[in-house]
Amino acid sequence: MLNELINIPETPLSKEDYRVWIESLQADICKIDGAMDRHESINHGYTLEEALTPGIYVREYTMPAEQLVISKVHLQTHPFLITKGKVSVYNGEEVVTYEAPYKGVTPAGTKRILYTHTETSWITFHPTDSDELEIHDKNGVITCDTFEEYEEITGGKKCLSDLQQ
């Protein structure tokens, strides 16, 4: 289904080509009437639940069925769980379909495009030193908007905790 909605390249893309491709796609999608970012999506059937424990920030994002979603760029490597639903994800190399229950790892620098076949709950677990829940929703804490920002924030490091050393 994802292949039908967007023009997925027929061959795997290099890291650089994928970055250009997905940011161009995102710019095109944002021009479509009714397109929204994550903050606007909460008013349109998406839900976000958060929790903070010592050392771990947890985010559960539930997306309605039949939605095209582009993630932000993830600043750190972290585990994720899909606890509900079926979703197809394009990562620059291939379209992979995940069905709950599924567990995986998001590498730092990842930005995905996905299509939700059914209502999908995707939970992420982020290492943190903060004891303030609100800080994690700010750009540049666990995610950022562009790969240029990613490079500026991380300086090529794999984990944000490396930046504090």
C-alpha cells in the first residue's frame, strides 16, 4: 500500500540520497490540504501518552488506520515496540511491514515514512537524564526536524549522552 501512495525508489538509496528524498517528500506532503504535523494530529484521532521514570522517557503514539506518517529525525538509538496494529515502513532500502506485537531498535539519525494499515500503537523508549516530562517534547531533545539539524546537534555522535562528555 505504501508503494501505491508514494513513489518508492526501485533500488536502495544511499544514506545521502535517502535524506534528500525523504525531506523532499515531506515538503511535498506538507503542501497537501489537510496535512498536519504531530502536534496538530492529536486533534485528529492520534493520541500521545508519555511517562518518565529515572533514566527513561517513554512515548506511546497511537495513529489511526490508513495514515501516511513521516517521523522526525531521531537523535539517539533507542528500542521501540509496536503493541497494536499493522504498519508498513520505508527506510531507504525497502518497505517492511510490521504487525503487533513487534520489537525493534531505531538507530540514531533515523527518519521513516510509514503507512498505518490499521490503528497502530508505537512505543519508544529514550534514555534521559532529565526529571521533567515536558522537556522531551521540545525539538532537539529526542528528535529534530531535519538531517542538517541532526548533524549540528549530534556532531555525528551516536547517543546524546556522548555529547555531555
